Amino acid sequence: MIFLPTEGDVDSRGSMPWGVVQEDGSYQMRTYDICDGAPAGEYAVLLRWPFDRAAPGDRLRSAFSTVDKSPLTYTVQAGKNQLPPIELTGVKVTPLKKSKPFAMGSE
């Protein structure tokens, strides 16, 4: 998940707050350090669900990969924020391919 500022940059480096969604759906945003959150401001929310950490691709079929495609936005207020769960309805998800079990052959 990436928070892309809708007006200007977060800082002169062009930093973008980001987070990794865990199996239980929880996530912590970070900008400069682990779990430091996101600076106050308006953000477009970009999502990508990789097949695995090493493989390219997006199980969400790039439906939320750019500002033009993602309808998701969030306003970060100064101080502590608790984001509501992000519900994705009507989204086509590419299923994971089941791998064939590995069997050792006899020689």
C-alpha cells in the first residue's frame, strides 16, 4: 500500500508513506522509519497484491495501481490516526496457482 500525496510532495525527497498489509489485514504506515506513520495531508491510496514477495505481478490486476485507477483516498490528520478497514468489493482477484506436489522418483 502506498499513500501518494494529492497536493505537492511530503518532503523535498519526494517520500511516499507505505505499508505492507499482514495476513490478518492489519498494517502500519511508514515514511522515514518503521511504523512512524504518514505526515498530515491528503493522499491517494494505491494498492498492489503481489503473488509473492519475489514475483512480479498484481493479484488485483492493477485496478488500484495508479492515481487514475484507484478511487481510494485518505486524509491524515495531525496526531494519531486510526484508518478504517479498506473494503474492496466487486474487484476481480487473480487466484494463486496451486503448485503440483513434489515427488521424488526412484532410480
